[in-house]
Amino acid sequence: MKYIDYMQLNPFQRFWYSFSNALKAFPGKLKNFFVAIGAFIVKFFKGIGKAVAGYVSRFVKGDWAVKISYIVMGFGNMVKGQFIKGLLFLGIEIAYIAYIVFFGWGYIQKFPTLGTVEQGMQINPATGGYELMAGDNSMLILLYGVLTIVLTAIFLAIYFASTKSAYAVAQQVAAGEKPVTFKSELQDLFDKKFHITMLAFPTLTISAFTILPLIFMILIAFTNYNKAHLAPGKLFTWVGFDTFSEIFAMTEGASKGATFIELTKWTLIWAVFATVLNYLFGMILALMINKKGIKFKALWRTLFVITVAVPQFVTLLLMNQMLQEDGAINVLLMSLGIIDKGILFLNSTPLIARVTVIVVNCWIGIPYTILITSGILMNIPADLYESATIDGAGPVRSFFSITLPYMLFVTTPYLITNFIGNVNNFNVIYLLTGGGPSTENFYQAGYTDLLVTWLFKLTMNSLDYNLAAAVGILVFIVCATLSLVTFNLTKSAKNEEEFS
Amino acid sequence: MIKSYKLRRGLTNALVYLVLAVLGIIWVSPLVYLVLHSFRDEGLATVSYLLPKTYSFKNYIELFTDTATLNFPRWFMNTFVVACFSCVISTLAVLMVSYSFSRLRFKARKPLINVGMILGMFPGFMTMIAIYYLLKAMGLTQTLLALVICYSAGAGLGYQISKGFFDTIPRALDEAATIDGATSNQIFWKIILPMSKPIVVYTVLTSFIGPWTDFILAKIIMGDMRDNYTVAIGLYTMVQKEFVVNYFKRFLAGSVLVAVPISALFLFMQRYYVEGVTAGGVKG
Amino acid sequence: MKRIIAMILAVLMMATLFVGCGGDEATNDGGAAATGLEPEAGATLKVWAPDAALEVFKAQCDAFIAQYPDAGIKIEVVAQGEGDAATNLLNDPEAAADVFSFACDQLNRLNDAGVIMPVNTNLATDVTARNSAESISAATLNDLLLAFPETGDNGYYLVYDKSLVSDEDAKTLEGVFEACRKANKKFIVDAGNGFYSCMFPFTGGLKIEGLEGELGDVQKFNDYDEAEVVATLEAFAKLFHEYSDIFFATSPDKISAGLAEDPSTVAAGIDGSWNASTVSKILGENYGAAKLPTINVNGTDKQIVSMHGYKLIGVNAMSKFPNASQLLADYLSGEACQLERAEKISWGPSNTNAAASEIVTSNPAISAILEQAKNSVPQVNIASTFWDPMGNLGNNLFKEDAKYDTATLTDLLNKTIANIRDE
């Protein structure tokens, strides 16, 4: 379609046109995405190969001090005068070895089986009491095994760097240069290598408290850690992909497979409605508040935004009370004479409950949209609207042909994060309906349960830890693919340098 | 013509006022309900009518005097301390990460940005037990320090909005400073940070609110150490089976008390919040 | 292993026959020395007790310490609800209490995870002898006594406002409903919660009989008469729909809340023992407490069968002071302590002597619950998958649009059981 044709379409046709184009392009984008991932993996392994090759060639080419540095880290640096740096390397090596000897090795050697000795009890004849015969704790073996592996990976990286550094300093000395002083390297950390200084602390904490626990969780999905294998009393072990086949097993009745599929459908429907409605209505409200000639703007905005200040779980628990059969909302409706018997908002038909949670979520989410969009809306060039008015466009038309496209263009990242946030929106469902209305067709779940609340119930109520972990992984795969594809292929990522 | 235009505008404005008023009432009424019932004197957990019949400060007073089992004032202080510390650390972490991603150029930048983005998408429940045992290995379980660590450790992952903000600051500024001999470190502290008030305020606000609302992870970390509970766990405890009958009104009063400082902060800083999020959240 | 324990138990039981039933005094007077058990010197113990009982437990622990003046025992009593004791214990057994109070449905989980220490064989005989048989069975798994019964009242009973519902009305569910309708006030039962809703099929003769299966995690049911159970469910559903104007399925805290209103909005309900003192205070002399009523199923009045739980005191398997912990648990679950708790905080005893005492029989709520216990299925050996499907069954009996003909309910019952068994 030529530009001139496009301009003649009405906003709805335009929207449909772009939308169908995006749909048509999606498979291609998805393919590109996976190709990119593949390329990344190839590059990663190539990089490792190159590192190993360099590691070997440096050993061959290096002098005796470099060769010793391959066993005693930092030796080469110390010999050539970089004492502090050499000592640091040596210190790291000693610390790592001490960790492995005194702690890590015990766990890492049991890691392949996750423990073999089951805890037992025996009677002490002297007292008649039972005594614990401690066994292996599979959970701790898994956790500390992962910790050891992560630490080993970090250590290896430092080890490579140390051999590289020993070789480099040897080259410098051989070329007759003075080795770089520790002070100038420190200075570098605040200028050319500033990113290392800036990212070191956050990376450390994120690795310890986000990545490591995540690896632990992912691995649990490949074990049989469930109600029949509870640590520390019982052992659990690796089972490969059994948990995943259990999820997709379509047995009769309330199978996990059927539950998973139904909950995935509802999770996506919920996320779309929750995101789109919040976005649209929030924007319309923001437009109204910021409309020319409307007074008390601060008051109106405060009225909505004040709800953000009350902790979410409080408002949700309160809403739960208000939506009961004899709760405040029914009392109000009855006293107004609109209904004569209380409506079971949260616990009758799936439809009523689902609509209710979406509406309540609007109540919670719209103030955030107002906050976020207010500023941008004011940034839309006023002459756009003026020319539209001159062309005879009413407010609805200018909303669809100017405001919405502009906002969509500008706020894509926000929309994606919001969508993911809604897929994982635990609080609203858990505190409002607890997943109800219940049904005999789902395994440990109700009609409004999202995958994430199902996951919570599986851990807390039925103790299916492995199942929960597997569900977590599936949720993650869906979210990550969706957002990486959109994020990297929308304009926002490409135009990053636009303002530079 | 002009008259009819004016009339039309007047009508539209009237309509807008009407819609805003109706919706405003809908939005605020649950909060009004919350506040009114926190002063309710009669009845137990809930009543079957809308407005309380008698009002008193009893629920608030009891919250501060009857502290033998549920020590609200202590929890309030705990939360305040945790929130202050974790908001300082989180803000620093967020600014450091987003500045690096926005202004500095290094090889691992792009992959790290992507990794950072997807890390936030795992549902976190299963990881809590791992976090607990890591904290235990450090001897920190059941302490407020553990909470500070938990709330600020992952903060760096929330870099997106402030990265967007930094992206809008012209790079020419950095370049000029570099020519004048400034290091990256100096540019960050002396040039970029002073210009980033809105985004700093936004980050401070969001990370300050976190500890007031989390009731799951905090409970797992604190276990039976009631003295170190935060208000969120405390309030959640008040609506459990054993407590709800006698404590529901106090739960409402406590919620109001939690909401007051946060809303004050919010209203006070709203302008910055809007500016920060507008510039950062949305860059296209 | 199990066989050896069983044999030891049997021998010990024989021994008690000769000694007689004088066990109670022996334990409460610190005579446990006779069993060869002495607390470790300098033992430092942590005890988990629910908030309501915190003060009583503290006093009782002090009394225990006084029994062993030379041992230098220190005890810290920490508040911890019985409902999530197992969850918190499993999170970190090493940081948890040495002696803890918990509800008996968590016993499986504690045993599976190997974090509960069985009752000392020298104490077991006496514990078995002094407590009701049902409470002992609730504390026993695979013929091994794992915990000390603490109460016998973790169940629900019928509470009613005597000025609106007569004692005669309270005998049948139909009577209660009719009286509520006459007063135009609510009847509340948490029928969508598995703990309460299991009474509907239980009344029809369904029973849980422990766990089975390769991994011991599948709920076993008795050979029930399907037609009978379905007919009972149908009778319940019919009543609920017929009286939908006064029947409210909502959490039990609404009972006390409704009774406390002026004028009250609730006339009767099925409430848990833990709210009894609040409710009796509100109603004063109009406080009515009785075992659950009967329901008319096809012309015959059937006693409603409830689920009845026990609170137990357990010893942490990781306790550093197992002997002191065992002795303390034994002491806290003894007759004197149970009686004191019955008097001070209205906890119904599991101890047979204490249950027969004047304090207990004169307390309407406790005696109603202990009376109801005779028509109940004990809350033992319950699969973790039990509650959710059972709650759904309850929901489907009262929901406005739910069908309740025989075919639908048969299907519902079968699906519920299949879901509980995860088949």
C-alpha cells in the first residue's frame, strides 16, 4: 500500500492495517529472534574456544614466571613488580580452595545423586528416646551445589584473567616498558573501566539473590521434590523431564494438562484485558483531567492517585470484604433498590468472578496509568490537535488518530512491562478471590487462578514443588519470548541513541 | 457560530466534570470506607451496614497500647528503618546500573541489558526458600538486615525507567566534559546526578514503598521473630483466623496509619514522580 | 524397625496393665525420673504456643522448670499459630522451636519430612493411657506415637442465640433454619471451605481411612454407599437452596461479628472452638452451644458427622535437648496442665480424666464439641490434596445456579474423590 492510500483510510482501517501487518510480520520476527539466539550461542562457544586456545598459547609462549602463575595465581604479577595485584589474585585462589575443601566439595560430590543416605531414627536404650541419625539433605545439597558451581564459574573467569594479566605484564617487561602500577589501574576503574566499578556491586547482589535462587528453582523442576519426597526426612533425586510430561499428561478428569491449558488461556485473557483496559481508561481519564478549561486539576489527579498510597494487600483484602454476599457493595446496591438479593461477586459463575477481578484491577491500575501518561500527553504537540480540529475532527476521532498512535509509539516499553506484570499479578487474584470459584475440573485451582497463583498453591497447599517449578519455567518462557521479541524489534530499542 | 462553539465547549466540560466526579467518588469511596470504619466503635470484625454508628479512637489507641501480642509501633519502626536503608541502597544500585547502560559503552552491555530484562520475569515464589538458606549461611535470618538485603539486592534490575531518563540527557554534555578532562566518575557525580532529580525521587519513592507492602518473603525470613516483623506481616497476621474477630478494626486503623506517611510522601513528591516517569518510562 | 517398635510398645503396654493406671500423678509430680529420663543440664528450650495460650504456657513452663531445680533449664515461649506450625518448622527446622503446638492434620507432613521426634518409648505408654483413644490415634502414624495430645476440641459446633432458636429447634437443621427464617436472621457456615464442607459427604457415610499408594500420599476412603452419600448431599443442597435467604456461606468470624451487631443479624451458625469465648461473651445467657444438628434424609433424621481435629504437642527432631523436650512436652500435655487450660482459656482436654471434670462439663462450648467428637471423622492422615476439591464440593451444594439432582451430585462426588486421590 502506498503512503497516499494509507492516508486516506479512516483510523480504524489504519489500525487494522498496521495490526494485520504486524501479525503477518510476526512469524518472521520470531524466526529472526531464534536465529539471533542461535547466533549468540554459537558466538558464546566460539568465544570459549578462543579463550581456551589463548590460554594454551600463552602458557607455551610465556616465560617461567607466567608458567608458575598457571598454578600459583598472581605469581607472574608479583615477580614483575605488581605486588598488590598479584596478592589479590593469590588471595582469591586461596579463598576459593579453602571454600572447596571445607564446604563445597562435600556438596558437589553428592550433587549428581542429591544424596544417598536417608535420615533415620533409632531408639537409645538408656533413655528410651528416639535419636536422629542424620542423613543427606537433598535440598541443601542442591542449593549449595549450585552455589559451588556458580562460585567455580566466577573463579574460573578470574583465573583466566590472572593468566592473561601475568602474560601481559611479562610482555611489557620484555618490551622494556614499566609495568602498569596498581594506582593507575585503580584510576582506570573510575574512568575507562568505570562500568566495572558501577556494575560490580549490583551484579554481585543480583547474582547471589536473584540468579542463584533462579537456577535452584529451575533445577527443582527436574527433580521429584514433592509431597512424597520432603527434605530433610526423605531424599529426592533427578528425574529429567518427567515433571514436564506430568504437566502435559492429559488424563481423565481434573488432569494437570487440562488445568495448565485452561489456566494459560485465562492468564493471557486476563493479562490482555487488564493491560488494555487500564491503559485506555487511564489515558482517557488523564486526558479529561488535563483538558483545557477543566479546573482543579491537582484535586482530580490526587483523588485518583491517592489510592496508590494504601498498600495493595490492604485495599484488596478490603475489597474482598466489600464484595461478599453481605458486603458493603451489595448492601449499597440493595439499599438503592437495584437488586434485592446479594450478588456473589467472587464465588458464583466463572464469568462474574472474572469480570469482577478485571474491574477491581482497573481500580488499582488506572491511577498508575494516569500518573505515567499525564506528562506525556502534555508533550504531544498542540498544533497536531489544532490542525485536526480545523479538519473537522471531533475529540473521539483525534483521540484515535493522534493521541493513541502517539502514545502507543512512545509507551511500548511500559506496555510490555505492564503486560508481564499482569501475567505475574499474584496479589489481585490471591487476595481477592483466592482463585475461586472452585471447580472439580481443575487440579488444585479455580476459575480465576492465574498460572502464578496456581504455582503458589502447588507449593503451599499440595507441596508439589517440582510441578510448581516447572510451571514457573513455562511462564517464564512465554513471557521472555514475548517481550524479547517485541522489545528488540520495536522502535524503542533501535532508537536508543536518538537523543544523543 | 462562536456562541454555539462556546456552548458546546461548556457542555463538554460539564460532561467531563460529571464523569470525573462520579469516577472520583468510585475511586475514593473504598478509602473513605476504610478510614470511617477504622474509627468504628461498635461491632466486631464487620458490620452489615455501610456507615459506622459510633466513632472513637479506640482502635488506634489499642494499636499502640495493647502491644503484648501484636506490637504495632515496633513493627512500624522496623519497617521505617528497613525502608530507609533499602531505599538508599536500591536507589544507588538503580542509578549505577542505568547510568552504565545508558552512558558507558562496553562489550557486555547489550547482552546484560537483555539478561536484566528477562530476569525479572520469573515468578519468584520457589526462589524464596533458596534466598532463606543463603541468608542463613550468612547468619542473617530473622534480622532486619536480611530484609534490607532482600529488598535492595535485586533493585538493579529495575533500571529501565531511569535508563530511559538518562538516555534523554544529551551526550554532548559528557563529551564536552571529557574534553575538559573529566573522568566518567566525575561526570556521573557532578553532571548527570544533579540533572536527575526527578528520576532519583521516583526511584526513592518506589523503593521506599516496597517494604510496607511485602508480606510473603518477609514472613518467611522472620519466622517466629515477632519483634522483627514489618507492618505488612503484622497487618496480614491480624486478618488470620485466630485474630480477625478481635483485630479487624485494628487492622483497618493500622492500614490507615501506614497509608498516611506514604500518601503524604506521594503528594509531596508527585510532581517529580510524574516528571521522572514521563521522561524515563516511555522513551520511544 | 517398625516391628521392633511395635513389639516394644506391646511389651510396655503389658507392663502398664500391672502397674495400673496411676500414670497421671507420676508424670505431673515429676516422677518421670522413674522412667530413667532426666532433662539435660542447662537445656535451653524454645516453645511455640498460640497467642491465646501464651501466658498459660509461660506459667506452665515455669512450673516445669521448678520441678528440676538443679538442671538449670531455660525456656522461651514464643507465639506461633498452630495452623502454620508445620510450614514454619519445615522452612528451617534448626531455627524452629524444640517443643511446638500444632494441629493434627500436619502430622503427615512433619513425619514425611522427618522433623518430628516420636514420643519417648518410656513415656508413650503413659501418654496412651491417659488420653482418649481418638486423640492417640490422631497422634499415631504407622503404629508409632509421634506426638503428645494437647487438646481434644479442634472442631466445630452449633452456636445459636437462645432467644431466637430454642434448644428444641437446635436439634435438627430444618428446625434451626426455620427458626432463623422466623427471626429473619442469618445462619452462617463456611460451606465452601473443605474443613467444614466435608461434613456433607461424611454425614452420608463417607470416611477417610488414612493414606495408601506406593508413596503413601494417596487418600484412602472407606467402602461407602454411593447412593446414601448422594442422597445426603441432595438433602443438604435442597435445604440450602430452600433457605437461601438466611443461609450464608462465609467465614466463621462473621458469626461473632453478626451476633455483636445491634440489632444482631445472625441467629445461628457453625463455628470453630477458637471463637467460643468471644461468642459466649457476646450472647451472655442467650449463648446456645450444641453438637451439630440432624438432617432429614428421605424421612430419617441423620446426625451430621463432622471432621474433628486435635491439637498436639510435638518435639522437634533436631532439638539439641531431646530428653528435656520430651519431658516438657509430656508435662505440658499432662492432666494438670490440660485442666488449667480448660479453666483459663476454655481449651477442651484430650485427657480422659480432665475431660470428665466439672470445669469441662460445665463449659457449654467444650462439652458441645466433645459431644460432637463422638459423631466425627478424626482429622488424621489427610492428603494435602484433600481440602481444595472438598471445598469445591461444598460450593456446589449452595451455589444459586448449581444443579443438585442425583446424577449431577453422583458425578460431583466421584470427581471430588478422584481429584483428592489425584487420579
